[in-house]
Amino acid sequence: MTTTIALAGKGGVGKTTVAGMIIKYLAQNQTGSILAIDADPSSNLNMVLGLDLEWTVGDIREDMLEQVKTSLTNGGAAMGTMPGGTSKRDYLEYHVRSSLSEGSRFDLIAMGRGEGQGCYCAVNHNLREVIDGLSRHYAYVVIDNEAGMEHLARRTTRDVQQLLIVSDPTQRGLVAAQRIADMRKELDINIENAFLMINRMKGDMPAELKTFVEKMDVPLLGTIPADDNLSLFEFSGKPLVDLGDDSPVYQSVAGMLKKIL
């Protein structure tokens, strides 16, 4: 059985860093392979994981649609096929698998740029099926989402065992986290558990913040301390998964994962 962990939260709260720490923990403490899905158009999870990124799913989708458009203009390719007679589903599956960045314990798929003009419903349906089929071969799938949750249902039809909503210790971040928590009930995805993680906490939680959190419709899993050494590590160009196990950031994320896995 595949365990799916999805991260959500407003932009700039450190979701990708937290995703990297989760993958580091899984690689070191759990058996089975791990698939990371970078669903943010900025596509920088590969840098956190130390993997090269040549193609994104967005590149594949746009290339396929351009080929279909050109072929139809020239009187070729039926609506359900690519030039040469390959089905669109088979074309997408081949290229998505080819775009996989492979590591020793984890692999990565980057969704890349968003859709341009035109109808993407059919191709997105095929992409969901291809990515869901690929995900079944992994013990863990970690999805680093765009800001918000509205895009998750367009990326996967999989059940999500753990939804981790990341916020910084600000009112704006927590208001966004509450909206995401509310939105999870409207998605066509079964989300088994949802938790709040507060990132970049300096010292103890202020009383006002604690009161706000206690009123939220999502339980607090824990806090992650602010760490200037993390920024220095990132500026060095080293992948964050190489961060030492004694890092306060890693230790806090690891402690939270021990509670829920």
C-alpha cells in the first residue's frame, strides 16, 4: 500500500524545505521507495533533493499538444492519437517515465509550468491516470503543492493519508492555513488526516498565536524552529537532504513524523 503525504500552505512558508526534511526522514527511517512530486510551477524541489531536472510534466504536456495541433492543421493524426499512430495516453506515459529524476532512495517528478490557453481537461485526465499508476510502485509519495489546495485534485485522484498544512507564525499564514483546512472537505479526494505545522518559530509560541491556533479546525502537529544555519547551508549550494541529523529543523520534522507514521 502506498502512503501519500501532501503539503499545502500559502507561498513562502517553507513547504519545499519541509518536504525535503520529510523525504530525508523517510529515506533514513522507513523501508520502501519514495516518489517526490513537485507540483509547484517554480520547480525547485530537485535542488533540495540534489537531483537534476531536465523535463517537467508541463513541458511534456505542451509539447504533446503542439504536436497534435500541428498534425491536425496539416491534415494528419486523428483526435485520439499522436503523429505516427501512438495514443496520447501511451505518449504521456512514456515521456513522464522518461522525465523521472532518479536518486538512490527517492525519485522525483516535477509538474512544472501551468496550462496555457485552450482546453486541458482530456490531457490532465490522462496525466492523472499516468501519475497515479506510477505512484502505485512506491511505498511513499510526497506531494509538494502550489499555494493552496485547489490544484491537488488536478494532480492526483489518490487518497491522501496525511495532509500537512504548513504556516509561518503570522496571522496571514494561519488564516490561509484555515482556508486550506476548510477547502479539504470540498475536494474529490479522501483525506484521512490533516495537521498544522508552524514553521520558522522563534522561541516559544506567543499567547495570541496559541489562542488563534487552538480555535482552528485542524490540530497542531508541532512547530519547526527558525534556523539561520539553514539559510547558510542553502547558500552553499548543498542539497538540504544532506543537512546533518542534528539540525533543529530536521529533528523537529522527524519528531512529528514519528507521531503520525
